[in-house]
Amino acid sequence: MKKGHQVTMKEIAKKLGVSVSTISRALKDSPELHPDTKKRIVEMAKEMNYQPNLLAQSLRISRTNTLGVIVPEITSHFFASCISGIQDHANKRGYNVMICQSNETLELEKANIRTLVSSQVDGLLISLSRETNKYDHLFDLYNREIPFLLFDRVNEDIPVSRVTFNDEGGAYHVTKHLLETGCKRVMYVSGPEDLYISKKRKEGYLHALTEFGIDADPELVKISDLTSEGNVKIAHEIAKMTNRPDGVFCMIDPVALDFMSVWKPMGIKIPDDMALAGFTNNPASAVIEPPLTTVAQPGYEMGKLAVSHLLDQLEGQASDDPISIVLETTLLPRQSTKAL
Amino acid sequence: MKKGHQVTMKEIAKKLGVSVSTISRALKDSPELHPDTKKRIVEMAKEMNYQPNLLAQSLRISRTNTLGVIVPEITSHFFASCISGIQDHANKRGYNVMICQSNETLELEKANIRTLVSSQVDGLLISLSRETNKYDHLFDLYNREIPFLLFDRVNEDIPVSRVTFNDEGGAYHVTKHLLETGCKRVMYVSGPEDLYISKKRKEGYLHALTEFGIDADPELVKISDLTSEGNVKIAHEIAKMTNRPDGVFCMIDPVALDFMSVWKPMGIKIPDDMALAGFTNNPASAVIEPPLTTVAQPGYEMGKLAVSHLLDQLEGQASDDPISIVLETTLLPRQSTKAL
DNA sequence: CTGTTAGCGCGTTCAT
DNA sequence: ATGAACGCGCTAACAG
């Protein structure tokens, strides 16, 4: 299939018997040209259905007004919300957005960066894949002075701005909630240990335990690979424990949902036998039976803040010095934990 | 913030004392140059961390290897799946993807098209907004010979390829399932009437009724604006009916989920008082209590097929004549309807 | 107020 | 086997 021809300035110029630069000036409403010619040109452009070639324009001004976004996966409701926030606010400020997903692999993350850089994006918003434990590609970006920031899945060693939730605080509150509602043995089910949020949420968990004068029990910390199979395996392990926890805090909602699907058929009562809480507030968490206590993370807001900060930096309205923006989370107590 | 400089061919050329065209040839592995120089150039390019400027390249060859995608909203799990399928398979064939959302408005849909066309995308994959009831912008695209196709939310008057589900068939099967499991008065809750899927699913609903020798009752068709408020309002209307339906088929899952949230606190038993079924298989539908009978639509598969066909057309591996690709759906009987 | 010129980075003739 | 020259569509500096 051959693409139809696009009207260019040259063609308008020929038709009107003026030079291309005059067209260019008219179309960007330059003050220094006769109102009549300007009017003639604008009308002709509309008549011919002229659309500027952004490629040529970007090449010329060496700016694309396009941002690149990399997320682990677009089908996650949380990341989709982030993207939505990024896109809406980028558009509002005259920027377009190119979105890529790493599918949680380091390899694709690198490839995405390469593509976006080749596409000459003005800046990047990156949320790291689960697999990412080496950061050369990001330091490389930094060394090449390509503006970018990290959001949600961040790493603290790279000297760029980052936007995160108060994961430690959120985990503290949910653990505290479990303890306040009568749990004595609260378990933390973590994701892979080098994940930023695994660590942060564990800190919050431990903080709450300490506050209640409880010693951390290594038996009460489990690590899931976050696949459905992994979660199911751990659910069975917990069910078989001779000395079960009476409260379980899962690093993310899907783990808790998988646990429920295993425990409910076994007759384990939630929250009476074990209270259960998650993190992120997936849509499914609100409708499952019993509804899952969790921690809300406003993804749209995160996207908005992230893109606003990056654009502020790009446009010189914010310092280039890295800053850390921390969003607060909200505990959503529901029936999977006991009432106060 | 100022973006760091990107290495160009010119710089490699100067460093190696050869001409730019030689660099160009070496980097695209042209056969007609000395293996040694080629090797030298490739090595130097890697050392200097050269990345081609896709803008310049695209301008030159007047092809961007980029596709544009427009969806109503990215936060819908179904559309996120489509995007995922599109992206994976576009990448596989060496194409990038620019994603836009119309937020269900005609205005943004038009703006998105303008942006993507200006960005010189090689083709477009479009799923129409709910609001779209005029099609000038699409006919315009057609007249300008810009390759595009429609998926899921399509219109049949535009002479381009489209990829849809067998909506009629899916609705037929779910209605038939309701009738087979004992329902006598089955209601259809539709979305706005000019929506393609509203019409198609109604046809399937009517088809099943006819097959069971039941006359269509206008009281048993309701139209929702598909907002949560609209759904809740209709849920109450149904609850108040003197002659309630004993089975309700909702055009999309969220409507059914909203109905449940209204009916459960009222003590209406599902499926005994009213059986309930949806369409699309949202993640939440599987975990709600009782789990919602629905129709699975493989979004990833749809995205894959759509992008494959468009690329086939672009690359001359498929005829330019519009075709209609229809994907089959799968009925997922769950506890919100009675067992057979 | 408008036209001429130059060049963004790259690929592609046409020479040699 | 390599270089010089041109142009993709556009903007901007300079000239008049």
C-alpha cells in the first residue's frame, strides 16, 4: 500500500507565487509580514489541507516535543493509570508521548531506551523492570545528558529525579492496622529482594512491629517471585504451617488475591482465621469476597507529577538538580481485615 | 535543561578521515565497500556510541516505521491488552508504535489523528470513541490515502479493513445460556444505541429469543450511558419493576458489576432471583461474588491480528482491499447464572 | 515586509 | 571501493 502524498509548504508557495519562508512565517503567525498575505496563505493552507511535517520540523529545531515512557507492562491497571496521567498532562503542555513496555525484562528495557533515544525524544520517564539489577544503561543515559526521571520502580543510586510513593509509610500503616485489629503474628510476603518496593515495604512492616514491641520472626517473612504459580505455592506453604500467622500483609494485591483463591476452598476464614491485606488497590480487590484491605496508590496523580516535573526541568522552570517527589498513600480498610 | 549532544555520522567521518556516505554505507552493511573500512567504521561507531537519528532517516526515506494507535482509554484492561498485542507484534516486525487515547471524545480523537498524521506515521489503528457519530475525519484519512484500519469499535460505512469480535454470536450464546438455564424473561442492558457493539449484541440477544420462540418485549431492553451513575440508576429501576426479569444480560461487565453492588445489599439473590451475565471478561468479573458469567474477548489476539494485517497491507503482502476479520468469543459460564 | 541562502542528519544518485 | 553533490521539509539568519 502506498501512502498518499502530503501537502508541503513548497506546494503552497508555488500555488501562491511566494517563497517558502513566507509560508513558514505565515503559518507560525510571525508579526513581520503583511496581514493580507498572511490571510491568503492561511486560507490556502486550510484549503489544501496542509499538515506540517513534524519530522522535518523537529530535525530543524532539534526538538521533537515528544517524551518517551517505559513501563514494565501496560496491562497493569496501575501503570495504565500512570500513563494516562502522563499523556493528559504532556498533551496539555504541547508534548506527545511514545509508550513502550519492557515486559519486565532488562533486555527490552534497554532496547526501548535505544529506540526512544534514536527517535530523539526530548526526555524519558522510566519505571524499571523487575529484572533490572544492573544500571549501566541508565548511567549511560545520564552521561549522555539525556533528560530522564524514574517513577515508582526506581533506583536510588542514579542521580536523577524520582517520583515514588511513601512505600515505607504505606506498609507501616497497613501493618499497624493488622496489629491494632488484634493480629499477633503478622507475616510479610515480599517480592524479589532487590526490588525497591520490596525493601521499602519491608522497612515499614518492621517499623510497625518494633512500635508494637514485637521481634521480627524470620519465619514470618516469605518471598514470592510474584507469578501466580509462585503465589499459589506460598499460599499452600502458609496453610500447612504448624504455627500459622494470624495476619498476612502482601506486598501487592495480586498475591493476596491468589492467596484467597487457595484458602477459601480450604475453608480458611478471612479475616477470622487469617486477616489479609495487600497494596496498590487493584480494581479486583474491591469486588472480591471479602473485599481486600489495601493501600491506594493514585497512579494518575503520579504520572501527572512525574511528567510535570520533567517538563519543568526541560523548560528551565525547575532546577536540573535531582529531587525526590514522594506521594502519600491511603489505607483502605475493608473486610479482609477485622474492624477496629 | 539542555540535552547532551548526539553523535552523528559526520563526526565519525571526520574522526576516520572518510566521507559521510562511506559511513552510511558501512552502517547499513552495503556490499560494495572494503571489508576493512567497514569494520573500522562499525567499531568506531560502537566506540563513540553512535545511534542513528531516526528523524533524519525517516525524513530521507519518507517512512517512519512507526504506527499510530488510538484507543478510547488506556486504563481499560481490554484496550490495554490490545495495545500490548499491537506493540509486541509491531516491534517484532521492526515498527514502533505511538499510542493516543481519545478519552471517549470525538474532539480528542480528531486531534490525535492530526498529531499522528503530522508525525508521519506509516499507518493507523483506530478504535472509535463512544461519542463518534460523525465520520468526516475518517473519510478524510481515507481520501488522503493514509493507511488505517478500525478495530473493536468500528463503523461499517468506511471502506477500510476492520477487526471485530463476533459480537452477535457472543451475545447470542450468552442469551441462549440464560434461557437454557431456566430464565423466562431475559433483559438486555445496552449502551448508547449508535455504538456498533450495542447494535450487534442486541441482534444476538434477539436472535436467541427468536430461537426460543420468545417475543421481544420492549420493557426488557434498557439503555445505559455506561457511567457508573447511569448503571446504578438502572439497577434501581430494575429492582423496582413489578414484573422483574429473571435474567439480565449486560452489554459490558462493568454494568453487571455495578448492578451487583446495588442488588446485593438489597437482598436480591444472584442467580436465584435474577441471573446476571456480562461481556468482555474484565479481571474483576472472575473474583466478584458470585463470579460473573461473561464472554471472553482476547484483546491481545485482536491487537496482534489487527497490526499484522495492517503491516501486511503496508508491505504489500496483503491486498489493499478492505477485509473484515472476525474473532470468535468464548462463553465463560460462572455462578452468576444457574448451572445447566 | 519578503526572498535568498544555508543547514538539521541521513541516503542515494553520479562520478571517479 | 570511495567521495561529492543533492534533497527530504522545514526554520532562521541575513539581505534588501
